[in-house]
Amino acid sequence: RIQIAQRLLSGPGQEGPDVHRQLLSAWETEKEKLETELASRIPEMAFERRLANADRQAVAKALPPGSALVEFIRFNPFDFKAIPAKNEAQWKPARYAAFVMAAGEPDNIMMLDLGPAEDIDRMISDFRYTITGESDKQPGRGITAKSDTRVSADNGEKLRGALFDPLLKAMGGRKRVFLATDGDLYRVPFAALPLNADRYLIDEYHIGYVGSGRDVLRFGSGSKSRSSTPLVIADPDYDLEIGVQNVQTEEPGKTTSSGRQSRDLLRIAPHFNRLPGTRAEGERIAALLHVTPLLDQDASKQGLKAHP
């Protein structure tokens, strides 16, 4: 690959363009041959090549029978009729769309326009505030933050109506669905969206998540690599650097901690509380796996490097 890239950059030499093209063609053929030989010896490499070349037929075939795949996309529409000279914006505000594919039906893909991203992002923020009681508004975040007023209890139903209800016709009654989210939809717990006062999506649908639609090709493709010893990390000491003694800096009158800390992180959240129960959970899981967990001060980068 390096040899081909260098040749492309240098261009034809004294031998002329015809010889240059013939040489590149021969090298490309040799490269493909070498990659094929490597793929036959390394199963993971063969799978990555298959994943990179995946099309809708392969994805539809890999989906479990009776399931559907929904891939969400956050995009900015381009208005080809807009005239920049008249100060008309060609790029419009972002929207969300969804592509729905049923198992075994590669030629029956439906695309749905779900609406303006700003409105949906606000609904997501309001719904999360309903279930957590905490605002999602963060400095520098590129989404529209929720309003400061307490939101009503029907935020979940509004969000379900905007994101999930439009998919039902395309899903054709299928109850098993794989979601590939995008934008702020990564923060939506779809299974927790209410159907009514007493039931939720998890009561009616089996919901799974994938990074992208083609990741369904990973189903059933186990690795032949030998696994290492299990590693359990739990209950980290978030205040590990607080007790570090300050040291004098080269600039007179200023001190700094001998440990590295993020100024941005300290400005947003200067303190993290411990998570009750995580230590007991980590210890119990480690006991089941017959390993020693990394806890407290050992649950750190240094502790991980020192772990055998």
C-alpha cells in the first residue's frame, strides 16, 4: 500500500503514463492477492473485509427471523433551490430520519422523516429530566437544552410518539427490533418509553442496539482468539488526587498538584460521589470469576498497568 501511494504521488516517470498505469495495476493485483492470503490465515481480518463490503442483502440475511432493523440518521437537508445571493441558506436545520428494514426483505426498505432535530432533542432532554430529576444542560453542548420549568409526566409519551410510533407500520407487527441510533438519540432508553400509565416498550418489544446497521453481521461470529484472564474494576476512588501535596511551580506564587487533573472537568463537576453497591457488586463478580478485583486506588490507570 505504501509503495502504491508513493507511486501515485510521484506520478509517471521517464517511462511514460502507459507504463505507469500498467505498473500500478500489477501492484493492485498483487495487493489483493496478499490480502486474500492474510484473510485466510486471520479469521478476524476476513470478517472485517466482509463487514466493510456489506450491502443491504447481507444485512437483511443476517437479521434474525421475525426481526426488524431501524437505523436513525441525523442530517442537515440541502436546499438546491436556495439562492445564496439573496441570503437564502442552502443548508437547513438538522432533522432526524429512520431507515427500517425487515429480516429477509432487502428490497423493502422504508425511510421515514421524523422531524426537526431541535424539537426531538428538546423532548429527549425533557424526558430524561422527568426520570432523573436533573437538567441535561451542559456548557458547550451542541444541542438545545431543556427549559428550566418542571416538565409534565407525559414527556415519555410525546417522545415515543415522535420516535417510535412512526416506525410501527414499517415494522409490520414485528416485536424484535434492533436500533442503530445517531445524534442525541444515543441518550434515549427506548425500552423505558411508556405505552400508557402502566406499560412500557420493554413489555411489548425485545429491543437491542447496534453501532450501525451492518453490525448485525457480527451476530454469531465468535472470535477464535484465546481470551485473557477476566479483569474486574469497581468502586474507583474519584478523590485520589485530592490528598496529593501541592508543589511549587516555576512561576513565583503559584502551586500545582503533582497529579494531572482536567481543568474543564473540575469546572463542570469538581467532585464525584462514590456509587453505593458497586464495590460489593465488583467483589461478587470477581469471586464468581475467581480473580482479584481492582478497587479503590487500584482502580486507576497505574493499577491497570501493574495488573498481571
